[in-house]
Amino acid sequence: MLDLKKLDLVTIRNSLRKGDFTSEELVGSYIDRINNSKKLNTYNTLNIENAINLAKESDKRILKKNYRPMEGIPIGIKDLFCTKGVKTTASSKMLENFTPTYESTITEKLFYQGMILIGKLSNDEFAMGSSNETSYLGPVLNPWKKETSDQYLVPGGSSGGSAAAVSASLCPVATATDTGGSIRQPASFTGTVGLKPTYGRCSRWGIVAFASSLDQAGPITKTVADSAAMLTHMAGYDEKDSTSSTAKNENYEEAIGGSLKGKTIGIPHEFERLDISLDIQNNWESAIQWYKDAGVNIKSIKLPHSKYALPAYYIIAPAEASSNLARYDGVKYGSRVEGEVLDDLYKKTRGAGFGEEVKRRIMMGTYVLSAGYYDAYYLKAQKVRRLIHQDFVDAFGSVDAILTPTTPTTAFEIGENVSDPLKMYSNDILTVPVNLAGLPAISIPSGLDKDGIPMGMQLITKHFDENSLFQFGSIIEMSRSDMFQPKDWWMN
Amino acid sequence: MSITKDTILKISNLAKISITEDETLKLQSEISSIIKWVETLNEVNTDDIEPMTNSLTNSLRMREDNVNDGNKIRDILLNSPTEDDNFFVVPKVIE
Amino acid sequence: MVNDIKVARYTLEGQSGLWETVIGIEVHAQVTSESKLFSGASASYGGSPMSHVSLVDAAMPGMLPVINQQCVRQAIKTGLGLKAQINKFSVFDRKNYFYPDLPQGYQISQFKYPIVGEGEVRVTLKDNSDIRVGIERLHLEQDAGKSFHDIDPESSYIDLNRSGVALMEIVTKPDLRSADEAKAFVTKLRTILRYLETCDGNMEEGSLRADINVSVRKPGDELGTRCEIKNVNSIKFIGMAIDYESRRQIDEIENGNKIIQETRLFDVSNGKTRSMRSKEEAHDYRYFPDPDLLPLNLDDNFISEIAKEIPELPDEKKDRFLRNYGLSSYDADILVSDKKYAEYFEKVTVGRDPKISVNWITGELFSALKRLSIDITNSPVSCDNLGELIDLISEGTLSGRLAKDVFEIMLETQKNPRIIVKEENLSQITDEGSIEKIVDKILGENPDKVSEVREKPKMIGWFVGQVMKESQGKANPSSVNEIIQKKLGL
Ligand SMILES: [Mg+2]
Ligand SMILES: [Zn+2]
């Protein structure tokens, strides 16, 4: 059995090519570990047989030295990406038996480069949530536990399954999506690296939509280098997505390294007022020091409208979602509850098929778009959005990157916030402004809090400047002292 | 602004989601407090500010007029809960 | 310009006096394109159920719309043809409602920022007067699928072949005042769309459907409450629906009732409109910009390239026909009502008298084509052959009567008229000697009529007829007339 905890993507890639182990061995080891980690509830669907067969194919290619860039490397896919012939549920009862006949652009690209689908990872239902507690298949557990308590923690959300699986070494890397922090927040909660690329960088085609103007796919990985390697193969123009950018792509791995001397990082000090825990504030100070040590200038900046990002987001995202989820009506695919008349069928199907949080957001979104309220809520939020965006544009006039914590607190207990939507929403207070502005951002494990739980720092750069994210990000990776490896308490 | 029970019922009808009496009351209080919270946006002066619906600024890209899709009846119907003769089927609609 | 509110152009009589009907029309015209507005599935009519459906049209999870450039071009072209403002900035919105023929749960349409703004259509009425109908806007939107309610007693069946096909919604101002005006407008609009080749105007296949907004008022009053009659799919029905609806509204008001703003359906079986109760539940479409699509920004170059493709349109063609050919307005209207008629005419009339050409085309040719249900493009009588037939008349080879016989043979055989004349020995008898012989014969056989005609000179027509008959129509009628007069000493 391989020690998967030591294996990141870059290491696996090299080892496979050198013949240290085979893809079949590797896939077998992951399947074994997954089978022993059922308690975490990370995977909705496994793809074992196919994965083993594909691994054998990859081994043949590697032997013949005609391997593809990501040959034989297993990957977990958030259950929001449509995968041809493999059930895609969005962790919703509504789609519990939905099997796409098509492959999302992102998974298509990754599989084309030789990656192997090991299974579909849990998430908050339709990506709506910040704790992975809204999945109809039950909550995902965070592989991290407090040293002082036996309570289970949430892995964050909505990409909680992806973050927990990478953290627990149940796959070396995973895909995820981020609408208001759904990649970065769970990455921060689980000690993994979560990248939200620039809006338009990765195709949305074939990803179950939550809020179209905000949704963006990205990877969750163990290292910054892995994140760069993944983006290299996920990014790219897609003619099937009208919001896909034609911006130039590069080999992002090559960006890492090189001196940052003379570059400037911006610190929005007003964020300190946003109820950020003391441990995280201190960790933020440490991170600032690491940059100073690397010769980076530190500049105080203002993002005066960012405090309004959360309420703006909770108008815009539900509004788009209320429309995006109208297609789940029991007629063409998905769950259906019969009704006497059509209206009954619709209402019963959607009443039974959607969970509580999804219904709440659809209702909220329907309300803010409805006659008489559109201007007061939806239009107002879109105007505030422009001001938030403009704050960033102004800030990037004088800094190369912005550094903030990813979340105001570390992972909380399962059940702790479910009864209070507003408290749950406040988790995303530091990540949401980035989505509204369409900027790229990354969360990097930066320390452990007093309970031994991971904290993460968020870096934000200009549109389409992911290269700088990786460059600046590696400083944190090199400077931090903690190890980000949870203990295997959940194993059988 | 506080939301009435009638508004919740109107919205659930627009959204085509059946809700129980208990859910109605719960949603009424939750959505009221969310609405109250988002109204903090009123603190922001947005006079003369254009709404921003997307962070991308380029124009809509257009595709060539080619027929390169369709003829995939099996794919369209594979996940269909009820289907007959290649049609989707719903309870009778009276116009 | 007759659009004066003070003077009603057209009124209906009620118990309480005169009423004026005010009509605005929303036309849904299917854009002529190969593929759909936002998907690569075929936009063509028909096809077995679900065969023209892509994953996008069926609203599968994660599917995204990509706009068809041709549809945008067609909308602009139509806008230019309607002398309308082209908006360089337009936005696609979602119109949200649940219906089984609407797989996404929303229709992608344009609400606040349509691609085309205000324009105008000149419409000539039966009495030859012109009215101007203002165009409010034109926008692009998706068509819905089709529901079948008669396959099964308990269920409706849904086919998505139409789902996502591009439509242009063309909205008029409330500038129409009668069923005839509305019919003339839709006819004219269809002609323009066909000239532009942006919509085939085929109403039987649903390529052109009209929603008609009807209200009534006392002349000079404010606008009354309107009712919208949905999806009327023939010009005849448009007229019937308006006639019924305006009369219904007048009766309602005169009986002391109020008009309720509602959607109504025209029932073809009884010529009446009725309330569509099922669609009457409070609609709140929650329009908002489609976040899957960015705003459409058009540059001047793109628009001016399309402007170059605009053909001569019916109004300009009519003006030219009046100017260059000296046609009557009536004749010109008929010819320009279809680009193919005008083309046919212009080929026939080269070097020939325009009036004679029009008469042959709108007379013999049109009635023959109608009788045989043949389109002019497949006419058995080619424009060259019709031209030669006209030549044979003006050369004196054929009388009008003979020409009609030749025309019938042309219809059947598609032959050149000169060949027919030769083969059938049909040319007119013009030499006086031969005509005299026949005249002598007829006069000789009818001595009683000869004495009668001296009293009643109008009877000469009877002799001419007999001579023509005897000559099997080949005698030149004016020579016959002359010779008879001479012989009878009249
Ligand atoms: Mg309409
Ligand atoms: Zn329409």
C-alpha cells in the first residue's frame, strides 16, 4: 500500500513516469483508503471499475513513454460537474438518478490529459451552503478535529466533499466550484489549497449552474504547485460558454518561484472590523511579516464597499439561482412527484425534490425579482456590485496582490450554524467580494489555530493574473511552520 | 420590510414550490430577517451608478449559423421520468 | 397622414353612438436561419418528435446558450427594412414562468434593451389611402415547444422541436383602427419580411403569428382597457377576431359592464374570442438580464455591411413603378405585393407596353396560376413567352381573343407562342379579300337581319359576331367591322 498522505499531484506525476509505482497500484490504494473512510461521507458515487481499467491503460502508455501530461493521475470530481455515464446529483434528491449523456468541458479536458475519475464528491445541495450540511446524502465530516473536543467539524462548503477528500488523501486533487467562496472557504477549513480562477477563465459548460454570473470552477489541491498544474489543464476558452474568456493561458507551474522583491501587497485593514477571530488576525499579521521578509512592500488599501458584498451577494445569487433552478420541474429529467394537474406536479416535485436551503434561496431570489421589488433589491445590489468592483480596480492601481484571511473563523461544529441562515452566510464575508468583482483568488493553509485547526490566507490579484497568485502564494507555503496533515481518526 | 404570509404564499406559487403551513411560517420569519439584513444596502449611495450584471466587459460572442446539433432523441429522453412516443408527458393542460 | 385622434378614421355604430376601435399588434415572426437562436439544432419546420432538439434546447443541467449570428443579422436587417432605429447596445433577458413547452423555466427574450427601436410601416388601404403604422420595437426571443392535447385524454404531449427557434417580436404602436387596417398592415409587414428574406411569412406553419391588442373608445376619448387576443395565425382570422372583439367590447360597455384586461383566444370554429382562464393567474415574469449571456454590442461596420444587403423594398419599388412605367397605384400595389411578381413584370415589360404587360400578368396569368395552384416561380408561361405573346398582339398576328386561346395552350404545353401559332395555324386573318368572302356569306344567309340592321344600326355587333364565329375567331375584328359597315352602307 502506498502512503497516500505523502503524495501530492506533482510527486505522483513524477513517480508514475519514473515507474516508482503504477497507476493501477495508485488507484487501488485510493480505493482502499476511500473504503476505509466511509465515515467522512465525502463521495456520493464511486467509479471503481472504470478507474481500474483506465489506470491499466495509463500504465501501458507510461511504459511506452507516450504518456499525456496528467497520465494515470486519479481525481475526485465535485458532483456538480456532469460526467458522461456517471451519475451527477448536485447532492440533491431532485437529481438523485440523473445520469448525463455528456461530459462537462472541464472534466473532458482533464480526462483528455490522462486523469482518471475516481468518484463524484459531495457538496452542499446545488452548491448552496457553507458547511456541506445541505447535501441530501448527509453532511461531510471535516478530517480535522479539535485537540480539545470530540465534536465533528464541518469541512466548509459548498465544495466540502472535494476539500475533505483532498485533505484526507482520498484523492490527490479534486475539482470544485466557487460562487461566493465555495472553493476557498472549505480549503481554508481543511488545510488545503483552493483556487478560484478569474470569472471566465474556466468553462462553465456542463456544470450544474447555481448563479451564472458568479460561478467559477477551480481545483482543490494539497500544494500551490498542484493548483498551478491543475489550472493549466482546466483553463481555456470554450466556444460553448458565452462567458468563457479568450484571455491567453499559460503553463502556470512555470510562474512559481522568482523574486518578489519590489512588489507590493495591499492590506485592507478595515476587514479587521469584520468579526475576525483573534487567532486569524494574528495569523494575518504573521503572513504580512513573511512578505516583508521576502522583500515585498506592504501597503494599506481601502475597499470601502466590501462590507456590502454579502448582502449584495445574497440578492444576486439567489435571484440567478431562482431562475437557473426553474428547469428542475419533473418533466424532462430528475425526480417527479405526480399531481392531478400540472401545477400540482410542479409544486409537489419541487417541494419534495429540493432541500430547505435551496428552497429558501429560490424563494428569496423569486421575491427580489418580483414586480415592485426588482429595483429596490436586485438593481440596487447590481449597482453596489459595481462599486465593489471599482474599489478593487482602484486598489490594483497601486498593489500587485491583496492579502486577507479566507474566513473569519476556523471550521465550526456540525449543526452549530444550520438553524441561523444569516450566521451561516457570514462565513463568506471575506470571499464574496472577489466573486462579485470576478477576480481570481486563492486560499492557502497558513497556520493552525489554538485548537489545532487549519487557518487559511486569501490572496487576490487582478483579472486574469493567476500567475501572481501562485507566485505570492508559494511564499506562505514556504514560510509557515505548521504541517497540514489531519490524523486518521475516522479510519475503520 | 417585513414579509406577510400572503407574500410567502404568492412567492411559493411563482416559484412552484409547495410548502406546508409550518414551512410557510418559518420562511416568513427567515426571509423577513434576510430582507431586513440586505436592506443595509440602502446605506450606499448608488445615484448615477450603472448596475453591473457581469464582471466581463467584452461584447456577446456570436456563433456561425450551422446545424451541428440535434438528432439525439435517446440522449434527450434517457433521464425522462415519463415519456411516450418520444414526447414528454404531463397532466392535461387546458388552454 | 390620417393619424389624428380628433377625427376617427373608422367608426362602428353602437346604441350610444359611434365607437372607435384601437388596435396594436405584436407579430411573432420566425427568423429565417438554419439553426436555432441559442443552439446548433435545426430550425426547420417539421421533423419527427424531439429530433430537432439539442441538450441546450432540452435545458439539461449545465447547458449554456450561444447566440446565432445569423439571427442577429436578420433582426438588424428587418429593423433597417422597417426604417427603424438599430440599437448598438442590447441585452438578453430571462422571462420566467413555468410551462411544459418551456424547458428552461424561462424564455430568453429582450425586455429593457431590444435590438431594434422605433420604426414605421406605410400601409395602403383598399380606398388607396395610405396610413403610417408606428413600430414600437423589435426584439429577438426563443420560441417555445409544442403541446399536443389530443393524443391522450388525460395527458398533454410535449415536443421540443420548436423550442429555441429564433423569433422576432415586432410590436406596433396602437395606430390601427379597423380589421381591414390590421389585415392590410400584417399583409404589408409580411411582404416586407419576404422581400428581406428574414422570415418566410408562412402562416400555416406558424412562421408568422399575431397577438392583437384591441380596445374601444368614443372618438377623441382616452384609450380604453384592452384585451390581448393571442396567437392568431391567419390574416383572415385577424380580421374576424378584431371584428368580433370590438363588437363584444362595445356591447359590454353599452350594457354597463367594464372591460377586464385579459388574454383571450380566437376560436376558429365559431369566430368568437374567449377568455383564456388558464393563463389568467397573476403573471409576474421577473425579467432580469440573462447571466449566461453578455450584452450585445454592435459596431457600425457590422450594421453597415448588413445595410448593403437590403434590397429595394415594396414602397420604393412602387414609387419607381409609378414613375418609370406610369402604372396606376392599384396595379403597382399588386405587382409589388410579392417581389416575384415585380420581377416577372419587369422582365415581361422590357420593350413592351407596361399597361398591357400588367393586364396580362394580373389578369390571365394570375387567374391561371390561382386555378392551378402554382407559384409564379414555377409558372408554365415564362416571362419571355408571355412577352412574345404580347408582341404577337401588337404585331397584329393575334387578336385578343386568339391570344387567350394561345395562352391556354401555353399553360398546357409551356411552348413558345410563335410556335403554337404556326402549329395550330392560329394567326389572324387580316387580308380584306378573305374577310369580304365571309361577310358576303353571312349577309347572304340572313336577308331579314340585313333589313333590320338598317333600322337598328346597333345590330351590327350581331353580324360581327357571326363573322368572327365563321372565321373561328381568326378574323381581325376591326377589319370585319369596317367591311360590314361598308357593305351595308352604314
Ligand atoms: Mg408578447
Ligand atoms: Zn414574444
